[in-house]
Amino acid sequence: MDLLILSTALDPQDRYKSFNINNICELVDKFYPDDFTKQEKHHLKYELQHYELDNSYQVDLQEVKTIGELCQKLVETGKATSYPRFHRLLRLLLTLPVLTATTEIAFSAMSIVKTKLRNWMEDEFLEEYLVTYTEKEIAEKIDKNFIIDDFNDMKERRALFK
């Protein structure tokens, strides 16, 4: 919940009405401590102050409505190179929903896959089975005959070592 509350400080709507440098810095400290060095965090604060001043003169940046559009406009206007830490933070925030959704899908799949009958399977096998289950589109493209032939080759190799 804190992540969502603090990330609203980056919301570009209403001409950056909710833009709050202290909240943005707290967001970085709390949720992205490994993505920014101590020196980068220090520079980020000054970068945000410059961005706030620069934004009042940039009509292109004032028209954006979402964080995604803001990130795109920074690249289009060349401002991403002027504010590299701010741009990195925006990209990190934009990738978070994808990472969260992937994790949720994996846990949902685990509850379907790990039934009482499969409760005794080893972690390695479970992991491989879950990847196949969650990535169905990719798994369907794999030729089943190739897998069977590969498995038969493994049996022949094992027989040679006995």
C-alpha cells in the first residue's frame, strides 16, 4: 500500500499537483534501495528539483496524463538524458505491475498443479512443471516427438554407462 501511496507523488495529472520530492525520495529509499547507490539517491533529489523547475517551461511534459506517457515524453524530448535517475525510477515503477502479475500467476498455477496426488513431487520437478503450465503458449509450440526422441536418447546413454 505504501508503494502505491508514494508513487502517486509522480502522478503527472493536474499539472503535477501531487508531485512531491520528499515522497519520491522516500519511495526510492523504501522500495528501490538496491537500484540506486547512496550518491545516486543524493543526486536524485537535486535532479527532481531541476525537473520541477524545468517542467513549468516544457509544454510537452505538462500535457501528459500517466507515468507511462511521462516516461515516453522524457525519451522523445531528450530529457531522459538530463534526468537519468528520474527516468530509471519511472521505468522501475512501470515494470512493477508486470512482475507482480507474473508472481500472482505462478502462485495461482501452483494451487492448481500441486494437488494431493502431486503433493510428494520434488521442488525441481514442480518448478519445471509450473513453468510449462504458466507458459502454455510456448509449450504448445514444442514438438512432442522431439521430446520423446530426446528422452529415448537419454535412456540409451544411461545404458552405455551401466
